[in-house]
Amino acid sequence: MKILCIIPSLPKDLHPDTLQAILNQTHPIEILVILPKKSPKRTLPGRVSDVLNEGLSHIKLEDFDYILRIDGDTLIPPNFLEENLKGNPDCRGKAGYAMLIKVSTFLRLMNGKFHPDCDDSYLELKFMKEGASVVPWNVKPTHMLKKGTPHELTYFLYRGELMYKLGYEPIHVLTSFTWTMWNLFTIFGYFGAIIKRKEKYDVADFVRHKQVRRLFERLKLP
């Protein structure tokens, strides 16, 4: 299988061990593309999507079987690709910092572009809504997040707004985080989006039904 590896990362954020881990894969990577660009977009997910889509616009995706989309501060073990390609999933990994995405499904469902405001969660949910397989890693990556605040304050506010747009219910938002000051801003962002009546994405009904079904299962309701 031909793998396109794409890293949206500024030079100051690109860890040298990330590149070495990619080069050490037991399954070869056809092309490695680093996108050291800035985007004027307001939010981090929007900036990442902007950089990814601009980079992909110069690549003939049909020449590849999978995209390995990985952050510049993520480590993958040598057998990451070999093990995670097993079963030919449509999407492997439920976090943006390392995802394997089947190109044919990506082209069919998203026209080869990431959502302009959400570089990871929307893709996973869109794939699931359309019946594509989204599965966890067989072999996990390691996210080398620096100590301290991982993102600016606006990230957490927008994270809450994004959860609203994606269709997550209030009970899920209130119970899915550890109670820290930063995650409190995520909750503020979520309820702020409700007050502002922000427009939801096309996956919102699917997500809402999925969350309600899970709640019923936990309560053991028919």
C-alpha cells in the first residue's frame, strides 16, 4: 500500500524524533510532506485544516492508498503502519495527532478535503455517519505534549463551540471532562454556542442519536 505522510507543523513545533520515527517504519512511506505554513484563521482546528487542504491541493491523492496525518510532536513506534493497516480500515485512530485515512473513502465522502473548521473530529463522525469503518489503533502513538497549558484560552472556548456544532448533548459535555479551569472554558464555549444559536454541522443529528442511545444503554432502558 502506498502511504502519503503529511505533517502540518511550524519548524519550532516539529520534533526531530517525530521524523526519525516516521523514517523507521517497517512499512515504507511513499512521500513525506511537511507543511510549515501559518494560516490567518481564528481557531487552531481551522488553521490546521487550512494548512492541510492547501498542501493536499498540490498532491494527486489518487496515487496513494492511505494518508498518515500526524502532528509534529507525535511519536509512532516502528510497527505503527504495519499493524494499523491491518484490516484496511477507512479511518484508524480517534485523535487528530495521528490518523490513518483511506484515500478512496476520503475522496468519496469529503472530496479529498478536511472540514474547513475541524481537522479531525468531523472526519471521524462523517465517516461513521456514512457507514465507513472508524476503528481505534492496534498500536498507539505517543503525543509529546509540553507541560503547562497545551493551548491558548481561545482553543478551549472554541472546543466547546465545536462540540455543540458537532451535535454533542449537554450531559455528554458536562461529564466527559476532568474538572479543570481550562475545561471549564470548554463548557462556557458550548453553552455560549447554544445562546448564540450557532449553526450545527450535517453530522449533528447522527451524533445526537448516538449519544442518546449510549445514555439509554447505560441506564438499561429499552
